[in-house]
Amino acid sequence: MSSLARGFGTLPIRSTQSIQNIVRFSNIRAKAFNDTTGSVVVPRNKLSLFEAMGVFGPAPERINCRLAMLMFVPMAMREMETSEAIVEQFLNPNYGQIALCCLVVWASMIPILKNVKDENFGFMTVRAEKVNGRAAMLAWAVLLALEHQAGGACFF
């Protein structure tokens, strides 16, 4: 058994296939290393719209979480001001809120389709966004269930 030192330490070589695998790995590693910043840039494939919006795709949960977080407070405030239930607010929409929702969906889909890696930004972490978004979706479900049970607006 011979060995080959190629920046990976000493590796045992059993066949020419193993040598080809090591050379292929070193070429991929060289392409992934960005010399200008010194950081590793891993090439990722872009997602199609159907892959992103699939059952296990990243888009449905992320977009629903963001919309739930964005719209819960304004809709609850409107309910407190006008005593108009959430379902009634959906039937008589505020077009500014619809435009804002469309903008959030569009802005969320671009990085998802380009398959950009999620990164933390200061105290705003990816985990915190998911947890807060899931809590907002649960708050929507609770609010709708309470309004259904009460037969009208909950906040009065």
C-alpha cells in the first residue's frame, strides 16, 4: 500500500480510482475557496419554484411565519378599534396591508429560489425567526378559534 501527501495528510492509496477521487475532491475544494476574502464559498444549486413551495420546501414555513408576525398586531389593533372580527377584516381588506404582504412574499422568495444560506444578523437569529413565527401562527389559530367560539370579535 503506497501513500500520497496532498495537503490532506498521508492517505493510503489502494487503486487509481482512489487517486482520481482525491484529485476530484481537491479540485472541488480549490473551486470552493474564495481567495479574495479567505472564506469558503460552497456552490449551491438554485431551487425551482416547485421545489421551494413543496411540502418539505423552505418557502411555505418561512413565508407563513413572516406574514403571521407582520400582520398579527395590525389586525388585532384594527379589531380593537372597530370591533370587526378577523374574518370580517379578511372580507374587507386594507389594500396597504395586501401590498405589504405581497412585498414580503416577493422579498422572501428571491433568496429561497437562489438557495442562499440563512445567516444570523446580530440578535436576529434564524432560530429566533422560526420560533417567533411559529408562535405568531399559533396566536392566529388561537385568535380565530376564540372568535369562532365567541361568535364575533374577541378584543372589546
